[in-house]
Amino acid sequence: MNEPLSPQPQPHVDEEVAAPPIRPTSDAPPITTVPELIPVVAPAPMAGSSGPSSRQLYESICSEIGKIFIGQEELVLTTLTALFSGGHVLIESVPGLGKTLFVRTLGRVLGCQFGRIQFTADLMPSDITGAPILDVKTQDFRFRPGPVFTQFLLADEINRSPAKTHAALLEIMQEYSVTIDGISHKVPRPFLVMATQNPIESEGTYNLPEAQLDRFMFKAKVSYPTEQEEARVLDLHSQQLDVASQLTTKLSQITNADEISTTIQNNAQVRIEPKLLAYINRLVRATRSWPTLHLGASPRAGIALVQGSRTLAAFRGRGYAVPDDVVEIAIPALRHRVILTAEAEVEGNTVDDELRKLIRTIEVPRS
């Protein structure tokens, strides 16, 4: 495995606790060993702007985030990979692990707006998108934008709202626009949705529809910090200092929305060889015939793997992607797109373990 896979503020800030790599959590043997797909050559420079390369940008962002947000490498890596690939992230974690702090930190470091929506059972679609309101001066209706009109949106406990509310995010996440009364309103770019859900509580929650889940590029699982990381968190955040002032005084803005958009375009130029495309295709298609999986991944999963691999390669300073890049993000890209059979669930199997087994069976392309 290569070394790793990282808005108008709203009221709630109730979490705390960054920097980069996804590591397998099981004791299973390593997923695979993979050779370089292409002959070793000097990394191709990324075309485009004269600003910092994707690698320099990634390292600077991670270093700056680490001043406030401690640990959670998978969250940081998947979020930054999704951001610089034009995708979105679903986060599964218990409360109090720093999701809100992370998004606010990210917004400050990247020079983008941060917004938060607390999903509840009575939340209406118009509470997300906004709605026309009567202007008493003109006696005409004008559109009042909702909280979704931001750049980094934290959709907190998204599974506490019914399907009609989830549906309000579908068009926004895919088309980056909201259509009200036949008029399309574009959301600012870059636009990243980070949605969270609690893996423990089931009372008062709704399962996210498959169509909604498929809109997320990655699903990151955030676990409790290590003993050393938690000690650093206690030391860093035990002085009852105002979070907003800490974000302003401790952090520097590394980039801006225009540079992020340019970097996304540059990352799309990273080479994906036909052999690697075939490998991704075999990997995704294998999920549809795997005996312990009731539902396999859609073609959108393959697109996520292609885009994510390009971005990872750019983060590593390469102008081409290799199988290691695919393997590193395969589980976060697939775990929310497949469903275990009833028999596999009864036997205590997990989606992540089954995906690790599946990945080992796919032949790795060689140069």
C-alpha cells in the first residue's frame, strides 16, 4: 500500500478533534502487493496554473489542519480526495469526534464558506434549498437561498429526516443547482457535502435510499482516537478557548476557491492506462457476482475509483495512476454501494471484510 488516502457559519459547534492515510483495521493479511502499472519515469508535471502542485497543496493543507484537528487520517484523506475530485463524503461516526470542527477548519484553511444543517424528523425540503418569499415593497416573490448555498456543507445526522427531505439534496449533489419554480439557481463551487450518520442509534432514523447513498463518492468510518491522539486533543482543547478565535489565530489560509477549481481540472489530466481502467472495471463488476453480496456496485462506483485514483496520484506527485491508488480507496468507494446477503449478516460478516477478500481475487495489471 502506498502511504495514504482530507462556509456562513451556522449555530451548532459541539465537536472537536487530522492529517492523512487509510489503513486496514482487520488482522487480515495485506490486501495485495502491486507493481507499478507503467515503467518508472520522472513524474509528469501537472499542466495548468503556475501555483503549487497538487502534492504541495495537499501536504500544506494537512499540515495546517493538524494544528487544530488531531488524527482521523481516513476522514482527512477521503475528504480531501473527494474535494479535489468533485465528489462528496458520507461519514459514519458516533457523536463528539470532531466532524463540525473538521469542516470549519477545512473551510478556514481552504478559504471557503462553511454551512451546517441539523437534520431532524420535521425538516422540510424548503428548509434546505430555500423558497420564494413575498417582498412587501415590490409585491412580488423573490427567491431566498437556503443554507445549502455554501461551499462546505455539513449535513449532520442526515438519516434523521425522511426520504422527501433527502431528495432535496439529490439534484444539488449531482447537478450543483437548485430548481425552484422552474428557475435553476447554481450553488457556489467548489461544493462539498459531508453528511454524517450515527451507526449506533436506530430509533427515529431512516435508512438512506440507495439513490442517495450512490451520490456520495466515499463513505468514511471515523473511530475513536488512539490514546496518544486523545491525550493531544485534551491538551489542545482543554483551555476553554473560543473555537472561532482559534481558527482565526492558529490557522492560515492555504488556498482559495479558484485555485481549488483549477487543481480539480489539473487532477483530471492524470493518466489512467487502459490496463488500469480494465482493472477497475473488473473490480466493480465482481461485486455483482460475489456470493455474500446481495447488491453490487453501480457504474458510478467505477467513476469514483477512476477520479479518486487520479487525485491520489496527483497528491503523490505523479502524473499517472497505479493499482495501489485504486486499492487504497476501493473500500471507502464501495462499502456504501454494496449490501450483504442475509446469510452473511447472520454469520457476522462485514462489508469491509468481504470487500477485502474480493479485492485479493482480482488480478493486478502488470506493465
